[in-house]
Amino acid sequence: GDAAGALEALGRHRLLLAHRRGPAGVALWGAVAQQWVAAVAGDGGVPAGPWPVGVPLLVTSNDRSTGLANGDTGVVVDDGAGGVVVAFGTPGAPRLVRPHRLPAVEPVHAMTVHRAQGSQFTRVSVLLPPAASPLLTRELLYTAVTRARDAVRVVGAADAVRAAVERPVRRASGLRFPR
């Protein structure tokens, strides 16, 4: 029921990845992180109902009726009356939304670096893909580490870190400029 505390906890750490799928992707590592949380919480990894208290959520589409936008994050909290609400916003001014009013959402135990742009967290863990990944660039690594206010942990092979530092983004817009 502590919306402010839940939002504060949500901003303490974020696991960031370059890919959505695969062995270094959000789909896999988000599920792993959810299992870790379940193990600590002692719920055996089985969520209690469709809206388990404590689950962090990511809004994936804009919704004028609630004022929520793609990329907003919130957390499910007990409403004190036998139901749940999802808290969005800041700990100082939480905005509570009933689950039935939510636009499309998904759990956000991990997110892509791209999706995290514009956000900051107290601590960030960055899981790098293999060095051969075309997404692994200097700009991706810079964006990832600058999401952290206090501490960052970079997890990856030495060759992946080296590739990230040495490889700039190559843009291929298809536009030709007159000579």
C-alpha cells in the first residue's frame, strides 16, 4: 500500500540490455530477474493473481484517458481495500491508476538501453551482448552508463567491452546529399 515507497524502490536499480530477445535479451533476463525476486519474496515464483503486488510495469502505448505514455513505469501496490492500483510518477506525487484503466503494459524487471533513454536510476547493471552484436556500440554503452546516478555495473566479456568502446554507430539513412 506504500505507493511512494514502491516508486522509490522502483528507481533504485535497473537491469539494462541491448537486445529484446536471445541469450543477452530482455525477455530472458527479465524472466530471470523475476525469478530472483520471487525467490527472495518466498512466493515460489508463482504470481498471486493477474496483478501481483510489487510487480514493476512498463507502459507500451500512449493513453490520453489516463495521461500515461509509452515508456512510463509504475508498480502494483495494495489499495488497502482488497484490491490493487498501479502507482506511477514520483514518490513525492504518486498517481494511482486502477488496472482496468491501464493501456498496454508489460513487466519491467529488465529493459533495453534504448527504452531507458531519458530515465535515471540510482544504480544500473548493464549486461552486454557478445562482441559481434551490431547493437554493441560506443553510444549504446554511453547511454547505458549515464542512466545511473550513483553506480553502474557492466557485465560482459572483455572483448565485448572493448568492442563497445571502439565501435561508433554507423548510420545508414539512405539519404544522399548533393555534392
